[in-house]
Amino acid sequence: MIDPVLLRDNPELVKRSQEARGESADTVDAALDADRARRAAITAFEELRAAQNAHGKRVAQAPKDEKAALVAEAKALSERVKAAQHAVTAAEEAADAAFARIENIVIDGVPAGGEEDFVTLRTHGETPTFDFEPRDHLELGELLGAIDMERGTKVSGSRFYFLTGIGARLELALMTLALDRALQAGFTPLVPPTLVRPEVMRGTGFLGQHADEVYHLEEDDLYLVGTSEVPLAGYHMDEILDLSRGAKRYAGWSTCYRREAGSYGKDTRGIIRVHQFNKLEMFVYTTVDEAEAEHQRLADMQEGMLQDLGLSYRVIDVAAGDLGSSAARKYDIEAWVPTQNAYRELTSTSNCTTYQARRLNIRHRLSPDEGGKTQFVATLNGTLATTRWIVAMLETHQRADGSVVVPEVLRPYLGGLEVIEPVS
């Protein structure tokens, strides 16, 4: 949720942000109207409550012969108060719905437009070349006994898979490397629940335009998370944090689930776009003033991982229309996938400013010198490892015979293994 004061004081800024995202500026006018109606309803209710309290004192002090008439007036006034209270509830629900249609205010410099309007900030590494016809990750995975799509489909349906043998070990090695890096950077590890309540899913912004991506268990009214960003954001819901000694940083290791609605026909081969995967997600609570610097730190950690894994990549500044409702700025890091002759997203990091914290009511307290009041925190997230990385790793480090060289940084996690050989 955006700051209501910002909406009232600077609606033109909010309109420009909505337009940069490809949304209608009419959503801002509708929210302003709903906000005015809510405040008017609250004022009317409070005035009636004050009149009711004053009238109650009159009834208590009135002579006996006047009380009957005053009691009748009190009953009528009570009905008006109840009606005003209902009006407040309706106005607040309408305002909440109107505010929910306004996405986070994009940070200055974020490119306007949609998916294709990103700006490339930097590239790293030479794109790999081969003196043989490279195999794609699924063919390699089958040769190495690492990926079994056929049995995944048999057991669970399309876009499911088994990681087998060295494939399972490779994912665990990758995730453990990422966890070690997070620990070295001061993150607290968490294994979060992967089912969350509606208010947590809604609070992080995943029940808006991405609602069709989320699995919902209707009988329990719980949602399967597509990223541990969701439970990590809810971890401090309705709390006041102490950030006097710096940001709170968490690393959540979890299985994630996505319906991949609307992706029919896209990336149907292999494990690029699947319904279930594992991920190590970084999540940070910090002050608004530190948020942009923290965002760059997350991106630096992600780039460090990709560089040490020997992957070529580019970093893009995602355009406003492709951000998602909660992010004010997002950097995607896309690795080169040789058989697709293209960069494909492996990881991203988002600065959500105070948007999620306002929805989830997460604040921090200023120092006494700053007045001691509370302010909403800024939240940030970024993926440090996930199953999809195996795609780029297998294709980049393959050899003509189908074997794959293990990046040196992963070898200690695989018992010193240097080369993954095809199974007989």
C-alpha cells in the first residue's frame, strides 16, 4: 500500500508512476475519491458519537418527567450511530480496494514501459563458444543421470521432474554454497513454512496481478508460496523492529510452487519453467534511507555467485510495467544459455520500499534524538540460488562427450568431484 499522505499531497507523482507502469491514472483519482469518502464517513461517525455521549449525559441528569422523551431520542440517535458505523466500514473497504489498485511508486530512473523496455546496466564474461554442437540442459541431464522429466510427468503431470543422482547433489551443493555466502554476509538462516494465510500473501502483493500464479488450498484457505519472500515478509508482521544496530537480514531456504498460468507453450522442455523448485531467498528489513544501498548489496552478492560459477550474464534495470505491484525497482540478472542463444533470467532483486511493510504493519522506532516515533520499514528481496541455475551451469560447462566440468567453487560440496561423467 502506498502512503495515503503522499497520495493526498502529490497525486501527480502517483499518476506518473502508474502511467510508467502502463496503468491508468484514473486509479489515482478513484483512490482520492475513496479516501475523501472514508474520511467524511469517519468524521460523520465521530460527530454522531460525540452527540450520543453528550445526549447520554443529558438523559442521566434530566428530571423524571423529561426522561421518556430523551430516552426515545437516545434510541433514535443510537440507530443513526450504528448506521454511521456501517457506513465507515463500507467506506474503509472501498478505500482499501481503491488503494490496492495503486502499485508501488517507482524510483526515479526506472525505465518506463513493459517487458521489452528494460535497460542493460552491465554485462559480465564472454558468451561461451564450442567446437562441437552443444547439447541443451535436458539432454545433458539425461546423459548424466541428473534429470528425469518422463517420470516427473508420470507422477505429477507436466512441468514436474525428478532431480536424480548427481542432479540432486548438484542442487544441494548450489543451495549450500549460497547459504554459506549468506551466513558470511550476516544473514540469519530460516526454513520457513510454505503455506501462508491470505493476509500474508495479500500483504506481499501476490494476490493482485499475479494471483493466477498462486496455488490456493480452498478448504484450509491457505496459499502455497512461490517464493520464501512471502513468509519472510510475514515473519515480523504487526511488529516494531529495533534497527538501531543495522538491518535485519534473513536467508530462507524453501521449496516454491507456481502454477505458471498463461505460460502454455513456453519453455515446455526441461526445468526452466516448472511448477516446483527450490530456492534460497534473501530478505531484508531496513530503513528507507538505507534501502537503495541495501539493494545494491544484494545485487553484488548475486553477481559474485554467478561469477564464481563461471557464468556469463547481464544485469538489467527492469521497466516499470514489468516490476510487479510491490517493487519500486528490480534488477534481473540473466545468464547466457548457449543452446537458446539468449540471456535467460536466473535471479532478481527488488526494492519494495515501504509498500509491503504498510500492508503488513511492520515499523521501526526512531532514536530519541530523532523523536522516538515509529516509521514503516523498507523491505527488499533477492534470490541467491535456485534450481533454474542448473540449466546455465550444465550448458555452459559441457564438453563434447557430454561430460560437464564442475565449477571449482562447488567441488568442496561434491566431495571434490571435478567432472560429471555420463552414466553408462
